[in-house]
Amino acid sequence: MEKNSARYGLLGDARRLGEILAVAGKYKVTQGLTPEKVCNIFKDLGTAFIKTGQLLSLHPEVLPKAYCKELESLRNAAPALTTIQIREIISEEYGRPWNELFQRILPFPIGCASIAQVHEAILLDGTHVAVKVQRPDSYQMMEQDIRLLKKALSVLKIKQLESIMWFLNNALDETWRVAQQEMDFYKEAENIERLGKILEPMAFATVPKVYHEYTRKNVLVMEYIDGIEISDHAALKAAGYDLSEVCQKLIRSYIKQWAEDLFFQADPHSGNLAVRDGQIVWLDLGMMGLLTEQEANALHHCMHGIWKNDVMEFTEWGLVLMGKDPNSPFKNDLAKDFTAFLDKYRVQSIHEMNETGDIFVELFNITLKYGVEIPVNLTMYGRSLLVMEGTVSNLDQQTDLADIIGKHLAAYAIGDGMAGKIARKLSHNKLISGGRLRYHDYEPTPEDEVPDEQLITAEEYRILAESGSDVWTSET
């Protein structure tokens, strides 16, 4: 492992900046960039740049789609640490030999990322666990490389990037903020516990158990999940799972996170989701999104406006969402742009939306036209939603994610009166109702199928119907 004195400080910075500029020269970046060039540069510059590239791939509002797509490949580009290195890190973190805590640490990683690596292991008492180990000096390397990348960009003056330099710098700042969260395993342990409580009312969704007594800032010890990755359709079907049911309940567990609890998995791709014993298991919870009460309320109304095809509701609450006066002088012009935006994507299938990946980019560009910036919380939510669209589309193309979200959020737009409270109660009960996912070895329980009429009382149904609300006009 490289000594800090050689890598960091003024001399270390100078040497590292020289390495960055040398690699940039190798690929002749001043003569133009391509997605492949950028991806290869990040690979050549090592693990901190690989992580930076991964996070930049989540910024379609900054980088062209082709660049984001190419940078996604960096998810599998990090070189694996050896078993000896893993044991050294664990021994150093605990201040005693690794084998005083573990019987075994299996040699081949079950997950290998730019910041951390995950191994199966057996505790001394025989418990089967997953151990997530942070790479040495991850924090210092990320801080240094992001800082020097910004400096290199200003030195190189690449024409293709001039128009987006301000946004690119902001994206790099956000990348550093996110990376800091992911590099604190105490924080990730808290995230797992918090999301576990959110999902607790749902029999069909869960998170791994955390072994807090073994967890440190750079080592996270969790329950080992020997489930089926949610993208492995053949294995799911062989185990007796119905993909449509898995998809529906996945969406419900996702909606509950951000619509009710304002805390959500920010990167819900299939690699972070497994199915085991009739439950969807949410994994890798280092990067989580947050919404404020005001943002969530405005977001509910925006989504309701989309679902009801009410462009003015979408526009007015969109302005509130971005911290602007809902009666801004440019409201009508903005509404016209939003009308064209919604009309364009309303006729596309979920698969087409996922393929183009342009929705968030166009929305960003529309708001930028009027000098309105989308808050960081919302950019993270928007990217999370796009990732979930891809996951859902891959799992079951017949499931309409937007329609399911719209029907649940419509309940929030009814108001704060009795009908609104009942609608939100019905929405909540629909989200959490039902038993585990059905599969070959599962024995059904009475809770598996809960009729709508049992979710609220007959009197509540009457009040809701008399309010004129058309929420839940069809099954979700």
C-alpha cells in the first residue's frame, strides 16, 4: 500500500496532477473527446477516478447521453484487492488479528466496487455474514483526485466542455458529497436500520441485518444474502416467483420510501436488489436520497398533475418545488414548454423512455431556460426514478410505473380535509398490504390477498366516493 507522504501533500498533489495531465496527453484530449476516451482515462487513473466516473454517469443533465452510458461500464472496472490485503485492512481496523473475529473470509469477492469490496465470511460463532471492506486511503484519494480533476479541466481548456464547465464543477462537488457519505460505514449502517424500519410494515420487503458490534468506519458486517438478483429472470421463474408480482411489490416498496418517509435508495438498479424467501431485499444503502416535507408535498402535486394531464397544476407546483413563486411572470410560457414536454413522453412506452434517457435532461434544460435551478435533492430523486424505470422495464414491461405512482400520489393532492385523510390512509394501506412474494416453497397466509374493502371502513369509502375523487378507478 502506498505511503501517504508519497501520495499526498504539496509534492503528492504536484505528482498526481502531472499523472492526470500525462494521461490526458496520452489520449490527446485537447484534440477532442469521445465517450471511450473519457472512460479509458478514468480507468487509467485508478480507483478514485473510476468512482468519480460512476457518479458522473448519473448526471445526464450535465454530460451527453453517450458519455453517461459509457461511464456506466466503470461499475465493473475496479481491480480487486487480494485476500491478504483484505485481512490486513480488517486487522488494522479492529486493532487485532482478523482471525480473532472470523473463522474464515472467503477469497473471492461477491462484490467489487471502486470504494469497497464485499466478501463472504464466517464469524467465530458460525454466523454466515457479508463483510464490506473499504479500500485503503479511499477518502484521501477521492478528495485529491476530484480537486485535481477540477484544476486539470481549467488548465486543459477543452472546447467541448466550455459550455458546461460550471455544471460540471457542480456535479463534481456533488460527487464528492455523495462519496463522503458512501465512505462512512457507520452512516451506511444507520441507513440500513432506517430503511429497515420504513419497510417493516411490508411483509414482502426488507434489508440485511447489521452486526453493529463488528461494524467500524471502514468495515461493515451484515447478514449474508444468498438471494436471486432481481434481473435473473430465469432463476426467479425456476424458484416459482411471478415477475409481475415481484415488480408490483418492488414499486410499492419504492414509493413508500420517498412518498411517505422522504428517504429512499438513490441507485435502485438490479444489482442492488435481490429476492430471497419471498422478500425483496434492498442492498448497498450507502447512497440515499432525502426530500423535505415541502419538496415532497410539491412533488406529490406535480406527479398528480402528470397523471391527470393537468399541465397548469404541474407547472405551478413545479415552480414551488424549485423555490419559485407559483405565479411567476413566465408561468404561462413555462406551461407551454411543459405541455410539449409531457405530450412527447406521454406517447412513449416505458422501454422507450429508458432507452432514450432524455426525460430528465429535457426537464433540466427547460428550467434552465428560465433561470431556474433544480435543487440537489430533486436531481438525486429524478435520477433514482429513471434508474427505477429501467429496473421495472427490465423486470416486467407490462407494468406501468408512472400509472402506479400517479394513483398513489393522487391521494396526496385531494387536500387536508376528511376525504384527503381517507385517501392517504387507503394509499398507505395499499402500499403495505399483502404477504410475502409467492414462490414454490411458500405457504399462503390469510394476509396474502387483502380486498380493497378491508383496507378502510365502509363509512370511509362512502365519504371518499362522495368527495368526487376518482382515485383508484382501477387496480394497481
